[in-house]
Amino acid sequence: MNNIEENLLETISGSDIRTGAYNIRENGKGVERKITDNVNIVSKEDGTGINIYVKENTKFEIVHIPVIITQSGLKDVVYNDFYIGKNANVIIIAGCGIHNDEHNDTQHDGIHRFFLEEGAKVKYYEKHYGEGSGDGKRILNPVTEVELKEGASLEMESIQIKGVDSTIRETRGKVYKNANLVVTEKILTAGNQTATSIFDVELNDKGASAKVTSRSVATEQSKQEFKSKVVGNSECFGHVECDAIIKDNARVISTPEIVANNVDANLIHEAAIGKIAGDQLIKLMTLGLTEKEAEEKIIEGFLK
Amino acid sequence: MYDISYKNKMLELKHIKFERDNKKILDDINLKIDTGKFIAITGQNGSGKSTLAKIIMGIEKPDSGEIFFEGKDITNKSIDERARMGIGFAFQQPVKFKGITVLDLIRLSANKDMNKKEACEVLSTVGLCAKEYIDREVNDSLSGGELKRIEIALLAVRNSKLCIFDEPEAGIDLWSFQNLIDIFKNIQEKTKGTTLIISHQERILKIADEIILMKNGKIFSEGKPNDVLNEMNIGRKCCAMNKGFKENCNND
């Protein structure tokens, strides 16, 4: 790997990527892989992606599944399926970085499916990032599908901070008895970037719960759209919170939908869109920060 | 340029006027405050106390008049410039944030990269069990009283030459009043600067070097606590006597 590729990899995955099981995909092909006693990674027979198998009762292993693209004009689609055994407890770090120095659009569509058996716990971190001097667009369209069996839990944190021109992000979940899905999404858009986030969660059994939190900052002429749908089909709890800071000539649309198909479904949706509060700016300025520094600090905290 | 005649003079306000919706909020305020003094500003609600404090910090701009800080004209200085010059401000209603922690604010206020232990010590001075609070976000999950104490801690750690507290006593019901007074004394000992407190609380007014009593946007009276408090008490008695005769009694 050259410097650009190593830097991309470190930006989305951190520096200790090669300590546990991992699979690095570069420009549409798997280039490096390591498996462990508890985590097996197998290429799909049709060549469309990989299957990741985590043995039951595996504790505290970290799995890295990064994708980097430096080939301008490439449209990469990958299907990765994660099978997490009973009572396993793992951290999965995925994400995609695109470096585009040319005029052609570069695109990555990563479709990740998670199947968690009873009692399994996953922390899933996903970071999306774009860079490069070219005017070719950097496009990322991640899809995450989650199926949580009894007592399983998945906490997902998805971050898109910089350099992605266009994204459509879909997260779908089916949550069963006493299982818990937590999704936190943080997005910053600038220039003419666009971002659409779609959440569709079904709470299908007694004790199922989901909390979806979206915090976004839209600046300059960028556009963001947040669509969420939580369906309560049983005695369950669902909470969706969408907070957005809007600046300049940006546009943010939030469309909540909560559907209760059971009298014991407890569903909440909160949405707030607004500019940075004046009293927050003033407070930080009384601590000696300039208006610009105060604004940066507020945004940094908001997306932290 | 520094004016030698301002030696020992922390703050001077000249002919400050501030009007909103055709109402005179501050009407030709002239005030000189010396270095090292503990000054309390009091007066009924709407008398202009908080507006005056905000004008000194730069949060509000006067329609006319001049403000001098240590002899330098700061009338057109921004909030952050005044903060960096040495003016600090604790809000009556503490501001809430999303994602910014107590530790973040303490570090920003101290203007140095304090470690957690040092920051915890600051928080302990306002009676909060530091470990429980230091990593919490300064948001709705904190009660009004907790936010208020954090607000006071932020000014205490800042070492400002001029510390302005806008009604610091509000919302500290579960905390001892004496602790609050001790904090004011500690700040003053540490900075050798000036403390300016907007307050209605007689216990705070009594420990001031000087009280400024405001009424209808003007300085009605200023002097030693006993003198001003006596004047206020006489006013209250007159008001009580006049009740029933005069509908708009303003001396409470």
C-alpha cells in the first residue's frame, strides 16, 4: 500500500487494524485478510463479498472490515454478511474511505447484514470519509440490515464527517424478544453535498427496544434528509431523536413516522432543527473564544 | 492608551444609555468601580441590573456612552476580547449544550489543558461530587441547581480581574449559602481583582464593600451596605404604609 492508501485506512479504521481478524478491500478486491480461532472470514462463492462468522461465546474480539478506493471512476458494490454466534461479544469496525484526484465519480455501495443469535452483543462502528483534489464525486451508499434474536443487542455508531459528496444511508432492523438496537448517526455536510438517511425498524416481540439518534450539521448549500420509521408490533419501546444544526443556505428535512400496531407499544419521536443557539455562542465567547472558535466548538461537541 | 488617572480604577461607565421598545432600560448610568472591591448591585426586577451587567461584558451594546476597563476604552470591544482582557461573567440562566461536557467547559474557562484531577478539584469547590459530574454533558440531564453551581465554578477557575455574577444565589437552595460567599472571597483573594454581583440576597449585600441600588434604569443610591440597606428598609416601610393608597409601589 502507498501512503495515500495507508492514510485512508488509518483514517477510517485507526492504527491497530491488524491486531485481530480483518479483511481489507481495496479498489473492489480483497487484498489482505486475517482470521482468528473465533472469527472466520470467507469469500462468497459468487465473488460479491464476504461472510464473517463469529463463534458463539467469543468475548471481546475486534474485527476490522475496511474498504478503501483510490481508483477514480470505480463503482464498487460489496455484500458483507455477519453471523454472530450465541452470547458472543465483539466489536466490528467497518467503513469506507475514497480518495479521488480525478474527474470521474467514484462510488462505493456497502451492504452489510447482521444476524445475531440469542444473547449476542455487537458494537459496530462505521466511518465514511472522502478526500482528494479531483472534481469527480465521492459517493457512499451504505446499507445496514440487522436481525436481532432474543436478548441480542447491537450498538451502531455511524460517522460521516468529511468529503463525501453524496450519500444515501439505509438502516433496517428487525428486533425480537428482549433484544435492543441502538443506532447513533453523525453527519456533517458542506458545499453542495447531499445526505439522505433512512431508518426502518420493526420491534416484533415483547421487550424489543430501539433507540435511533441522528445528529447532523448541514452547512453552505448542502442538503440533508432524515426519514425514520419505527413500527411497534408488540409490547416494546422505540425512541427516535433527530437533531440538526443548520447554517448558511443549507436545507434539512426530517420526516418522522412511528407506527403502533400494539396497544403496549411505546414509541417516541423527537426532532429539532435550528441554527446554533445564540446563547451558546455568547457563553463560549465569555470564556474567551472568538465567534468562529465558539461555533467550531459547538459543532465539534454536537458531533462528538 | 493607558490613562494614569485610572490607576486602581477597574471599571468606569460614562453616560450609558440603553433603550428598548421606547423604554429606557438604562438612563445615563455613570459609575466608577475600584480594583479589589466587592460590589453588589441590587434593585427591583426590571430596574436594569442584568442589562448593566451584560453591557459591561459586551453581551448588549449601549445606545450611547463609554465603558473603560483598567483605563482602556472597551466600548466597541467584542465579548471575547473583553473576556481575554480579564472580564468574566456567570449567567443568571446557565446555558446548556449538546455534546459539550463539564470537563470541556472547565478546560475552556481555565484556558489550559487541565487534567481531570485538577478539573475535579474545581468542581468540588462548588459542592458537586466531582467524579459524578466531570464527564457529564452540560444539558437538560442536569438540574437547574447543578447547572448554576457549574456556572459559578467556571468563573471561579477563570481568574478574571473583574468577575460578574448575575444572581448567583438563584437555584442553590440545596447548597449552603456560606459556601457561595466563601467562593466569592476565595476568588477575590486569588485574583486581587473586583467582584460585581447582581443580587437580591441581603446576606450577599451585607458582605459587599459597596452596594449600588438601581431603580428605573438609574443609580438610585450607592454606598456602604448599612447605609444603602437602611435606605432600602425605609423604602420598604414607606411602601407598606402606602399600600392601599398607592397602586404602583416601587420600593420593594
